[in-house]
Amino acid sequence: MTLLPSTFDIRNYIVYLGFVAIFLFFAITLFDYGFLSTRNLTNIVLQTAPATIMAIGLVYVLSAGEIDLSFGSITAVSALAAAVTMQSYPMPFGVAAGLGVGLAIGAFNGLLVAWLRLPSFLVTLATLGLFAGVARTMTDLRSIPVVDPAFTGFFGSGQLFGVPSLVWWTFFSIAIAHVIYRQTRFGAHILATGDNPRAAQVSGIKVPRIRFLVLTFCGGCAGLAGLLYAGRLQAAKYTLGESDLMTVIAAVIVGGTALNGGKGSVIGALVGSLMMGMLNNGLILMGLSVSDQMIVRGLIILVAVAVSLRDVTR
Amino acid sequence: MTEISEPVLSLQDIHKAFGGVVAIETFSLDLHPGEIVALVGDNGAGKSTLIKMISGVHAPTSGDIQLEGNPVTFADASGARAAGVEVVYQDLALADQQPVYMNMFLGRELTKGPLGLLDKKSMIAETRSLVEDLDVRIPSAQAIIRDLSGGQRQGIAIARATHWASKLILLDEPTAALGVAETAKVEELIKTLRARNLAVLIVSHSLDQVFRLSDRICVLRRGQQIGVRRTSETDKNEIIAMITGLQSS
């Protein structure tokens, strides 16, 4: 990012301010509860890895002026597909199954949105329910263990150069997604499509193709998130990803991605996602009950989103 | 000068019908390099249909479109752009939240290196020299479109067309949304296109503007080509009569 924005807008930096504010708050109030311990901070990153990957996909989809509500269900179905496959086949087949299912469901969303011109909100709301059901029937609500040590190491508890594999996954996914988003024609065409589809169209950008690709990409991200969940938890269950919908959308919006397209940030989504993870972690350490956590988290997200989206010029 | 040069665009007996509805009866017109021709007529006269045929959005039902003597058929708007025909749309077709330079290269971004990464530096530099050349005053090539005035935006839309057009620019109501001062600025800009040896076809509802800018005026009424006049040899009354049909040509 060598280019300075032409006008300074506090809303572009809200996620960083929020991140620092929440960090400082917990660092002080939870100092005696080990919030600042390396182990706890690493844990936050590890726990948010799947949500961060999902957030990347959502940044692309929102930037193109569409939305995906189904990524949580895709995550569950992908994790289950990988786990079931690995009961009888070696790891590469499981990985291919997980990612393949994610991409296929994403492509299915994309097909309906791009060429049948159905609103992505309704399409993905429907597939959210549809594949939540599929995830439940796939294994009769049972949890499927994932025992392959190569898989659980690669996608879960393993390390490389002393750094946990989930941190590597987060780092490389964010780095690659950021470069594609900011530095390639594909990224520019995503933003143009979300900003002004007609302008994109008359400029020769294949708008339906972009819509199809971002939704497919988002499905692929959700598939990868499913593999990371399965690797870390050493099991797959229909509930994986179910509770991530609100957190991921909040992370992405707070991270500076516009709900109606044309503007976004992959790095912002990462910081937003870490912020949400920190919030979960801090609220648990504070000893809040699950219901209280939901209330506090909901309120904080509401404030953060309101501040991010409020248009000061109107 | 216009007599000796070969026409850039030549429309011969263009006819267009949508189903049973005739939009253009027959239309013929030659456009020469460095010439500004105005297309006037009431709403529904067929001006937009004509623009859309020349820019590749619609295909004529019958008749020939020739660019520099070669018959062309465009599959879509990209085909026309590849042939050197650029359109400035009424609604500008700019991506509001993107910087000026990205709009200048929208759909035709420059890349560099084996990975095909965006060459932002070159795009910014080219944008800067282009807007300076055309005297479009914007804060910077990195300014976001939304922060610019209507006149600046239209200036960028025209600069973009100028940058990419090798033969012909179609302007569809270029000043419809602008104030007086901004209109004057954009008109100055349009006049400079003449010096660049581009052919310009402009659709405008403002007869004052048409008389300020054009070399020739072509009048359409209900899909009929009423006539073409040299701007220097006609006056508003004649053109108005042709538009409204109170006097036949």
C-alpha cells in the first residue's frame, strides 16, 4: 500500500482502533487471568483461523456487490466430506473432497446468482438452510473422528519452524488473498463490478463471470476453513461453522469492507477477525455465562458495525 | 478539408426494427476525422438507437457500418472498443469508489511482471499526463471519483474516451447533468478533440450547444433522417423546424 487515500476517513481505521482498544481493555482488566500470556494470545489466533479464512471469501463476495450467507454450512459439509472420505481413503482424497465440496457448493451459488440473476441474499439464505440439513443427514448428527496424524498435523496441531500450522495457514491465505485483491486485474474487476456493474460491463468486464468466481472462491474458502476445523478438533461435526455467520460478517464489515460493494480490505478482515476472537476469549476469561457473552458480543458488534457504516457526509 | 479526407465512419442505409416496430427508417451519414457532428431530434426520434448500433450494443437490421472503408459488425460493445470507437455515456459509467486512474483503465488495466500484477505506477503516470494534456483539473490521479464534481467526472469520462479512441468518440448528452461553468469547460474539452483528428458524434438536447460545437447537424424525427446541414449555413429556426416537422426539408 504505497498509495495514500485522497481524503482521510476515520472509518477506514476503526478496526485498528477497536482492536487496540479491546486489547488494552482486556490486557488491563484480565491481567491476572493470563490474557497476555503467549499461550492465550496464540490460542486466539489458532481459534480464529477458520473464521479468518471464511472472512477472506466474504470480502471478495461483498466487494463484488453480492453476499454469501451459506459459508457456515459449506464449512460443515466440507469438514464432514473430508472426514468421511478419510475413513476409507488416504489424506489427499480427504483434502480434495473437502475443498471440492466447498468449491462445488460455491459454484452452485454462483451459477444461480450470475446467470439466473437470482439475488445472492436469497440464494445463499436458501443454501445455508439446505446444506445445514445436508450436514445433519450426512452422518445422522454423529461426529466423525479424524485420526490421520498427517492431516491433523498439517491442518491442525502441527508446527513448522516452531510456528503452529494454523498461523501459517492464516498468514499465507491473507497474504495471497491480499495481493490478488489489491494487485491483480481480477481484484480490480471485482471492485469495479461491485461499485458499478453497468460501468464494468461497458468497460468489457465480464460481470456474470466475476459474480460466479467470487461465490465459488468463497465456497473454496469455507471448504478450507472446514479442513482447518477438522484438523484442529480432530473430528468433524455438523455444528462446525454454524456459529460463525455473525462473527465473520461483523469482522469483515468492521474491517472496512462495504456491504454494498466496491470497497474492501483483506487485511482489515484479518484484524476484524482477530478482534472478534479476542472478544470471545476475553469474555470467557471474565467468567461471563454463555448467554451473557452472546449479549455483550452482540452489543459490541452492533456498535462497531454502526461506527464503520455510518456515512458522515449524510 | 472534410471533403478530401476519407470518412472514419460511414453509415449506409441503416435500418433498424425491433420486432415490428421500426426505430430507424433509413439512415446514412459520413463522419470525417477532426469533425464534430451533432445528432438532434426529439425524444424517441432514434438517436440512442443509432448510438447503440455504432457502439456495438445493437446490430442494424439492414445496412452497412464502415470504419475507414471496411465494413464492420460488432458482436458487442467490446468489439467496437477494440476497433477504436469509444462512447461517453450519459450516466458516465464511472466506478465511484475507485480512484481516477483505475477508472481511466477500467477493464484495460496495465500489468507488469510474470505474475501480471497491476502496474499502478504507469497507470497513474499516464493518467496524470492525460488530464494535464486535456486540462481537466482534478486534485490527483489517485483521487476517488466520488469526491469530484460533476464537471470533473465528465472530464474524466471524456479523457478516458480520448485516451482509448483511435477513430471515433460518441458523446451521449455529455453536459445534461452539469452547471453552466462546468458545461463551458466540458465544451472546451470537446473542441480539443477536433485537433486530435478524432471524429465526434454528439447527441445533445441543447441547440445552443450544438451550434457552439458542431461542424454539421443531422436531424432525426421519428426514425426518419430529415436532413444534414452545415452548422455555418443554417440557423436555429431551420433546425427547430426540422426537429418538429413544421417545415419539411
